[in-house]
Amino acid sequence: MSGSELVLGIESSCDESAVALVDADGGVHFNAIYSQVAEHAPFRGVVPELAARAHLARLPPLLNAALEAVQRQDGRLVGVAVTQGPGLGGALLCGLHLAQGFAYARGLPLVGVDHLQAHLAAPFLKTATYAPPEGWQAPYLALLVSGGHTALYRVRTRTHRELLGQTRDDAAGEAFDKAASLLELGFPGGPALEAFAVEDPENAFRFSRTKIKDGALDMSFSGLKTALALALERARPAERPHLAWAYQDAIAQSLAKVVDAGLLQTGETRVVIAGGVAANGHLRRVLSEGASRRAATLLVPPAQLCTDNAAMVALAGWDAGLARMGCFDTQQMLEPWTRAPERRRGKVSGHPLSSSAPEAQKV
Ligand code: KG4
Ligand code: ZN
């Protein structure tokens, strides 16, 4: 792995400060994450101002460690990729300015990366223990389930995705986080709820899934949260882990149903999953059983590549052709995107400098 050309990735869209080095083949050479859980836990949610301050403190030492790794591995930096959005404005600015200053000082090309596009690149990273199957090419379906977004895409090429369906209210991660808060499980909610949930052999609880009647490949999770709140009012303490299980199962089954309908509608036979909620073991099992029933192949990246990291940002930078551009444009970096560049059933480019869908890039 020594002597490689490397892209430096920087991620600061929410509460993970992360820096990584990735080669053109998706090989991860360095991947450091500082999770700000300790800063936000007392407030039971991410506090934007604290997130920005923590990024300011944590990103520079992570960058120094990455630069030491470049030297140690005798690598060569060929570009910088940084999350441009969507995310928290102040948090994004910390990463953007660090990336901008570093790229300027080193004369390196710089690209702003769509955070959702980065999540969708994660399954194609390679580590010492994980590699995607050889020859996995677009088109395929991609289920993106994170704290702020939940959507099903048809990926046409690695940098162009078509939105097939999305949540009409809460994101799946938000649904996990709100349920964890109702159950007083602490922060971050998703992993806490997964650890707390216990399958009930008698299957006493079942939450009904919200039906989307117009045939769209959409989802809805806000009713589920209300149903949990009402059930908790009547539940005995011993029943709470079973309720958590039923809630987790309802989310997993809703997502599996949409993926199944997407496979049927499009005729695709391969699916990838991405985003923090894709770390959930029950969801991974339910989706994998659903894919087997349809004789479809499911690509499931390791849990630590599903949650926010900078390796996925660096690979999305490579995908954007960063190293070939050989220029940087500070104008591109002035504004963080705080909302997603989504457009229903249209092409959405994952590359902010792409000319194919410029109007879809900023909202
Ligand atoms: O992708 P991500 O790290 O950040 C965003 O881009 O939002 O996703 C974070 C979300 C949070 O809502 C978190 O509770 C959820 O992913 N999450 C999980 C698990 N791990 C993280 N949800 C359910 N089960 C998990 N094991
Ligand atoms: Zn994310």
C-alpha cells in the first residue's frame, strides 16, 4: 500500500469530526474519527454550536495524524475532498475552511462533496477486512438511511442517482433517536435502542406500518413514534424492551417493503445499503432475507463505514474526478449546503461541479 496517490477526506457535517486517506481504488490508508458523543450527551441531542466548536478543536490534530500517515506510508497527496453538505451550517464551515486553507497552502485540487453521495460511496471502500464484490457496476438500487435522510435511489453511475422514493416525514435515524428519547435510553439513540431491544417470543406487540396509498416508493415514520408514545403509557417496565423490538422491526419491515417494491418496479437485481441506520443488525438481517426471497444481491458494508466517516468523503472525491481536475475554486467553497439537493424522479448529480444537473445542486 505504500507509494500510493491519496485523496484526503474531511467530514464535519454533524457530530463526527473525521479525516481519512483513500487511494484511487477505494483502499483506506487512514481513517480517524472523533465522535462528539461526550459533548452532546448531556443535552440528549446534537447542539450545533457545540458541534462547530468541537470540530474546530478536533479536526487539526486529526489532520496532523493523517499527514504523518502520508509520510510513514511514503504516499503522495493528490487532492482534498470535503463534505459541502447537507449538514449543520457552522459545523460544515469548520471542515470547509480547514480543507480550503490546506488545499490552498499545498496547491492541491479541492472538491466539495455531497454528504449523501459520500454515504453511497461507502460500500465501495476497501479495508483490511472488507472489500466489495469484484465487478459490482451500476445500475443498482441504493437504500440510504441516515439521521437526516431516508431515500431509495436507482444509481445510474457512481456519480448520478435517481430518487425513487423517500420519507414523507421523519428520517429512519430520527425515528430511532426519538424512540430512544421516549424510552430514556440516552444519546445517540439508534445504537442505544438496538442494544435495549429484546425480541418477544410471544410477539405481543406489533406496530402497524404506515401505508403510502399512491403507489410511490415512499415511507413515513412519524406515526410510529406517536404509537410508541401511546403504548409506553400503558406498558409495564418489563415490556419496554419488547416494545423497542417491535418498533425497530416496524422500521426494518417498512424499509424492506420499499426495497422489495423498488426491485420489482425497476427490474434491478442488486441493492446497496448506506447511512448510519444501516449499522442496525436487525435491519441488515431483514433486508438480506428480503433480497434473498427476490434472488437479489445485497451489498452490506461494515457498520463502521455506514456511520459518518471521512473515507467515504475521500472516495466520493475520487469518484468526482478530483485528482484529474488539477485546480481549486474557492468560490465553490464559500457556502455550505444545509439542505439536500434532492429532486423527485430526476437525476441528481453527486458532484457539485458537474454540469449535468446544476439546478439540483443547491436548495
Ligand atoms: O449517517 P449518520 O452517521 O449521520 C447522518 O448523516 O445523519 O447517521 C446517524 C443516524 C442516527 O440517527 C443514529 O441514531 C443512527 O444513524 N444509527 C442507528 C444505529 N447506528 C447509528 N440506528 C439504528 N441502529 C444502529 N445501530
Ligand atoms: Zn451521514
